[in-house]
Amino acid sequence: MPPSEGVPAQADGVAGLSGAGRAVPFRLEPAADAPPGCPFELRLVLPGGLAGWIVLSYRSDPAARPERPILRALAGDGTAQDFVLPGGARAHWLGLIPPGTAGIRLAVPPGFRLDRVGRRSDAGLLLQALRRRPFRAVAALYERARGDARRYRDTLRGACAVTPLADYAAWAPLRAEAAPVPAATVSVRVLIALRAGQAAALARTLASLAAQTHAAWTAQVLVVGAAGTPLGTDPRVAFAPWRADQPLAESVGAATALCLLEPGDVLPSDALASLAAALGPANLVYADEVGADGRPRLKPDWSPDFALAAGYLGRPWLAAPARLGDALGAPLGDPADLALRLDVAVAAGAGDVRHLPRVLARTEARLADGTPRRAVLLRYLRAAGSPATVALRDGVADLVWPLPEPAPLASIVIPSRDRPDLIGEVCRGVLHATAYPAIELIVVDNGSTDPAVLAHYGALRADRRVTILSDPEPFNFSRLVNRGVAAATGSVVVLLNNDIAVLEPGWLDALVRQACRPEVGAVGAKLLYGDGRLQHGGVVVGLGGRAGHILRRRPGDVPGHLGQMRVAREVAAVTAACLAVRRDLYARVGGFDAETFPVDFNDVDFCLRLREQGLRNIWTPAARLAHLESVSRGPSIGPARARFEAEAARFAERWRAVIRHDPYYHPRLTLTTFGEELE
């Protein structure tokens, strides 16, 4: 990458950026001291010292694999602090370069270009925060008063640089992603069902098609009932009456890709070109959308369980005819559920899938009721011979997988030390409040001395299902877990913290059903704090700079973006506070890494090693428990904090690629807060 320098003229979008700061000269050049293979290959040089608040405005190749930049602040003593920046083809980052920084290095995605560097003052940011997000501004002042510089920095960033999804319309123009798109030979057939009263909406859709830079498209408008045949002059648009017995293949014709739109959907001019260019080795390509309410639908990379259950694919998508399978030869049937049937067909099809993390459609309102989706899913599952069925929970369809017969033995491993209130409650819940027929409980005791705990162990030993192991060595969570799993005899192992409380009897059944699927690695549960707020809804790698729990401390019934908290779905990782996995898989990847991650990040590291084996990690809301997070360990301060930071650095070194792009978390969503917001 050639070096760049100077203060460019205001780049498109930067001039209107709220809080872009005072532009300063900069120089971005190769880092001569970067060792071979080091991703931090660029050096950022700024005048007048490096420390302080800065705003970076930059862009990268929109056609490349999503990858967030990372800024590394190097201190004079050789220590480093990394900051994970927002992703996307054009983005802005507000950050605080710490005092004592002697150098700045950047790891950047392909096509990276730094357009501008701005300086901000602490006082100016506080004033902006008070106007923009006053509650966060007050929280930031509180953290500064108590001397927590890291929390002050992150809270102030959250007030000034993070935008709610509801404010997408104001956020998006400053991050426009228009870019040249290579020509593709894909011929696209757009299928549109027209009902009465939709003529004006159809006109908007056809106008956006006429403006496409990709010219190789045709559209068939299937007129339902007495909707009428709107007049049109574009020879690429054909109108035909809806015939329920007509095979879908007749509507697709000789096209090499199918696209389904609804009247009123509007595509930007480069939408079909962008989708067609990505339809190479993949036979399904989908992009993000903005709904009629102005809120974006920022989708994950391919997540098959989530796509089937929740239908997050939405629009727009392009699918090769082969992707549709049997649906291609099936009749059009009832127009009321054509979109649902095609959504399920493309989600269930075989082949590679690609997601373009760009908004390429403004779409009309979509059906949110899970009842019709459940019916379509059930028909598909029966026809495919799948053992799964579909449950309807709070109006949302979710896949339910069978429990093998007989039910496999589940070995529940609980590391613990003292705290009779905690170990007593979790053992009672497992042994007496869990509706599962085959349980083995293994408590790995880490040197308890409390007489009440020792007496409790004595009582537990009378239960043939219980084994108590003694491991009094210095606390190493990974070693304790590995010791317990080594003693397990069940085919499914469930790791459980000692501060877990059982809320519902079916929690273990729900975990084992998922864990027994051959394609699944680790399975995690929905965990709630004692006050009912959400503690664990899946781990996002990169959140908080390393890894974190999405939507932590939100209401326990929060639906999440795209409804992700309502259904079982793929995640990068789950917490070991409640983690189920087949024992053979645990052995295959070598269990928890007790040397590298004795206390923290061991569960995330374990899950990511399962992903490297081609397995999917699943989070399910069907298993719901309470978790008093780390109550038995206490906060990390002093030497414990130093140990945490050392493990965090090792985690970042090993899993930097996933930190830069968790496939189940959109690159436009912030890693600063836990609330699914834009940055």
C-alpha cells in the first residue's frame, strides 16, 4: 500500500459528520519495523504528539471480505493497546489515544484509504455527549470521578460515536458505499406478485429496475385476481395472470438467477450488479435492507438455523435455479405464501452462500406472524425427511430437534469452592428440578474448607448419580473443567457454573437435543441475572475489544435485532457458565486450554476451535437459567486484572481474524456498547 499524507479536501460525507474535529496533517506509511506476517503493517504519524481524542475517516474495498481495521497504540515501554474500529466501505472512528503512546500502527482491510484525521477536545466531547445522549454523558462523568479511565473513555465514545438503529436515516449518508461493480454475465429473472391496490407501489419497483446498471434482467409480474394489468413500455417486463398450477420453473425461464421482490421494493441502481457479481462460486447471495419504517435490517453472514426459523434473508437475494431444488418444479400455489415458500427453499438449499453487508433495497412491510411460517416449515421438513419439527413460542417459529432414544447420559460438570448457598442451589436444581432421565453430576471441588459445603458433599455422595472430585491446587478454571470431563461417562457433557439456578425443568432436554446434532459443536443457554435481565444471549467475538455478551443487561424478553433472541441460532461462541457439547468433540479439540487461558476466554477459545473443525455453535432460548455472573470469583482487580489483561492479549493474538469479523455480527454494528447500535 503506498504511503499517503497531508490534509485532504473534505472527503464526501466527512464535512457533514457531527464531531469530525479539527483536521490535522497526517502521514500513513509502511511500518519498517513490522516483522514478516505482522498485520500491523502501517504507521500513522501525527504532528504535535499522539495522545488525545482523534477522529479517523477512512474507506476500504466494498467487494472484499468484511474486515475491521485495528489501531494499535504502542507505549514507550513496549506494551500495546488495541482498538477495533468500525467496519464497512466507508467509516469513521472516534477514539482516545492513551497518554504515553510512542507510536500508532494499523492493521487494515484491502483497499484501505485514510481520508482525514481530526482532533477533538475532552471538553468538546462532553458537551456533545450532554446534547446527544445525556444519560451516557452523566455515566461517563461518574466513571471519570471514580478514576476508571477505561470506562470513562468507552462511555464517552458510546455517547458521541454510537447511533441507535432508529436513527439510521441520518447516519447512513455519511457512510455511503457506492463503488464500481465489475460486469457480470448473470441473467436475472425478477418475480413479482401483484395484488389489487398495488399499481403505484409496482411502478416504484419497476422504475428502480429500469435504473439498474446491470442490464441483463427481465421481470415477470404475476397478476393475482382482478388486480388489473398496469401499462408499461419496458420490453423486459412481462405481465401474466397468476395460475396456481403453473410450475415455478416456467416463471424463471432460462435465467441464471432468480430474484423475488414485492411491489414497493426499491433497489439502488447498483443492487443487481452487486448481487450478480457475487454470484460466482456461491449459488445464493443476499444483502441488507431498510424497511418501510426506515430501520435497517443488518443481517449476519450465513446462519442456516436462523435463516430457516426466523426468515432473516428477507430481500434482496439472488439464487441460482439449482438452489431452489424441488421448489423449482412445484406449482406456484397460493400467492399468500409464495414468498415464505421461496424463502424456506433458498434457506434450505445446498451450496455456498454469500452475504453482502450493504443495504441494497428499501423494502415494503414484511409478515411478522410466525404461524404461516410454521406451516410452511413443517411442510418442507416433512418433504425433506428431516427429523426436526417446529414449535411456536410467543408467536415465533423455532426449530425443535429430536432427542435420541434412549436419552443419552448427560454428565454435568460443576467446578466449585465453598459458597454453600450457591453449590447447594445448583445441585438441587440439577438433581431435583430437571426433567431429564439420565443425569450424572460431577462436582470438581477446588479446596473448599467451609464445613457446610463439606457436609453437603457428604449428603450428595449418597446419590449414585453424584461424584465429588478434589482438586485443591491454585484456581485454574480450565484445569478444573478438564478434570471433570475426564471423569465423565456420558456422551454429552454439560459445563455449569456453581452460581447457576435452574428456572425451568426442560433446560437440559433443550441443550441435549441441539448437542446431539452431528453438525453442532457447543450449545449455550439463555442466562438471566437474578433481576431477570439478560446476561447471556450468545458471545460476539470482538465486542468490548476481545469478546462479550450481546445485549447484556437488557430486559430478559428483549427480541434482539432481527428477532435473534427469540430463536435458536448460530453464534461464534457461548459461555461456559452453561455449555453442552458431545464428549467426543471435547476430546477432539483437546478440551479447554489450561496453559494459555486458565481463567478467562477459555470458553470462547474452545468454541472457536470447534468452529475450525467445521462445526456450528448454537445458542438456544429454549434452555433458560439464572446466572449470578462471577459472584463466586469476585471482580478482577490488582494482580487478577493483570492476569486478565495477559489472557486477553493472548486471545487477541490467537483469534485476531475473528475479532476483526465475527460472521454472526454485522460489521456496521458497534463493538463499543452491548446494545446493537451503529457506529
